[in-house]
Amino acid sequence: MCPESSAWATKARLEQTRVITAANTAAGRTVVNSLPILPPAPVSAPADVAPADLAPAVPADPTKTRESSEGYCCALAARQEAVALRRADPAIAKAVERQRNQPSRRPRGGCMR
């Protein structure tokens, strides 16, 4: 791996174990033992590629930003339900209410300097 900057190199070193574990888990066996991380170097385009080829292709149809896919809507609904269930814990709600009803604990005698 040859990162573009020292920040990416540091991040790659920190995430190295997780990447190796994920690769081996996906393969079902140990196929990656190490992930060599080279010193940072700028990325350059291959010599045989013209600059026009590097330009991103313009999509024929503009992307619709107001409509969401069915899968996204299902995932969003599941996430909102999970968050609502976590917030509905009666013990937490009781503790929050108890803390709100307590008088404030400010030091007496004015400001501390």
C-alpha cells in the first residue's frame, strides 16, 4: 500500500490489523499475513493514458436527489425504530427526569476564581 500523504499512512498503519482480519474473514481462511505500507508518494497517472480519459464521465440522466430507493427507506425505518427503542428504556427516562427535577448544585458564595 502506498498512501498519498503521511496522514493516510498513519491511518493505514492504525487500521492495518482490522484490514487484515477483514480480508481473512472474507476469504474464509488466512490469505493475508501482512500489509506492507510504503512511505507516502504522490499518485501519478499511467503514461499511456491521455488526460481526457481521466475526466469523469457525465451521466446521461441527472441524478434524482428527492427520491429514495426502497432499500434505503427500509434501512432508514429500521434505524429510526432502533433509536426509538433505545430511547424508550424506562429506567433511562426515569433517571433523566430525576436529574432534571434536582435543584442545581452551584457553589455558594459566588464565583470561584
